[in-house]
Amino acid sequence: MIRKVITYKENFIKFYKSQDLKTQEKIEYVLDLVRFERQVPKKFYKLLENTDGIWEVRILTTFKNIRILCFQDKVTLVVLTNCFLKKTQKTPQNEIKTAEKLKKEYLKDNYGGQ
């Protein structure tokens, strides 16, 4: 099964472009796992508890813990909403709220609010 990965709004692209080349390559590697692996290891991709279907893509580098929040539209489409440098154990609530808000906007734009 191949998943298609798309971005919604500009958050991910701005973040990605602000990273150095090595970090960009690491992000691309993990997104390829999400695209092509049937069973993506939880250390790279997991559903966040107590959210409205928000998933977390996890990129670990020597100096940074990057998180990309996203959701799945149908089975084979992953929509990237926002990303950030993780500095604490827990994923910040404001980042989750942003992802949930963008998910609602996306669904309204694409399905008329279903």
C-alpha cells in the first residue's frame, strides 16, 4: 500500500525550508517510510491519544526532535498540517489544537464540512 503525502496550508513548507540540508534529508526519509511502509514503526508514526484523529510523524536528529502533525484522509492520503521542534516530553496542546483546526478546515474545503 502506498500512501500519498500532501501538505495543507504553508506551515510544513515554511518549517521544512528553514531546516539545514541534513535535517531536510532526514524529514524526507521518514516521510518516505510513511509513504511506502505498510506498517510504519511507532517510533516514526503514531496516532496521538485524546485527539481528533491527529497523527505524529517523529523525526529524531542528533540535536533536534522534530514533530510533524497530520491526519489521514481516507486510507491512503496523509495530510501534513503543522510541525515544530519538540522541547518537552508531551506534545504541546496548542500544536494539537492547530492540527485539529486545520483538519476541520481541510475537511470543510474538500467535503463541505462532513
